[in-house]
Amino acid sequence: MLDSARPYLSLRAAAVLPLVLFSPAVVAFFVDPDVRWGEYLGVFFHLSILFLVSRLDAATWAKAAGYSWVALDVLAGVLVINGIDYDTAWAVRLGAHVMAGTWLIASSLTNRSRTVAILGTVVGLWLGGYSFVGTVLPEEALRPAGILILMWFASIALFDRSEKADKPAVRAQPAAA
């Protein structure tokens, strides 16, 4: 059975998985933004973030924001896949990005790696901030955030050394009498 205390992926794997799943979508943003398969891949990308939210150190409220981001962005993707009005799905996605920004900033500022902290704060501000100005800026203004979040995932995989769960546990030996 599944154990809630067991880490099923290392932190590095939890960061590489969304990096791999989101990379084709980021390329599609620039080459063919209306590609239909991007929504399907986006759903799986967002689901993969569940592992990362659970692994990064953050306050409980920040993790709740991360989980909310995943739930809302999966909802937005499924709405588009099922032909619901784009403007409705886009509004849900922008709301999700406010939650994403909250989690990205909160989990990055508690990280020991400066690279992770800086990239996460910038991408969190970009994603969350765009949600408030998206009615006056074109969607293309959100594209650089896709590149930045890929860099953030890579920086976690490369530079984050704060996780104790990836290291083998040292058990105390009973004292000899």
C-alpha cells in the first residue's frame, strides 16, 4: 500500500520529471501555441508537480497553494480538451498561476540554494503577477515564465542539497554492555 511518509521519488527525480514533461510544451509556445497535444502534456506535467510540492520544504499553507495550482491547472487543461470556451479555461489558468506564484516564491525563499531562491522568486512573481495584468498584456508576455520555470526545475535538480530523505539513514547502534 502507499505510505504517506515514504518519498516515492528523490528530489532530483521530482524536479527532472516536470522539466522533461514541460520542455516540449515550452517549445510549442513559441513554434505553434495552438497545438492540441500541448493540453494533454500539460495535464501530465502539472500532475508530476505533485511530487515536487510534497518534497520541497515549505510551510503548510505554501504547499496547499502548490497543490491548488496543480488542481486548477489540470482543470483548465481538461476544460480546453473538452471544448469548453477558451476564455473560461484561461481565467481558471490565471487563477491557478496566482497559487503557483505563491508556492514558487514561498518554497524558493526557504531553499538553501541561491540559484533556486532567485529563479523561483522571479518565476513566481512573473506567473502570479501576469494573472493581474493579463487583460492588458498579450499571452506572449507569459512565455518567458515557461523558460524560467524550466530553469528553476533544473536548478533544483542540480543545486538543491537540503533534502535529508535522499541520504541513507544512519541508525544508532546499541551500546555494548
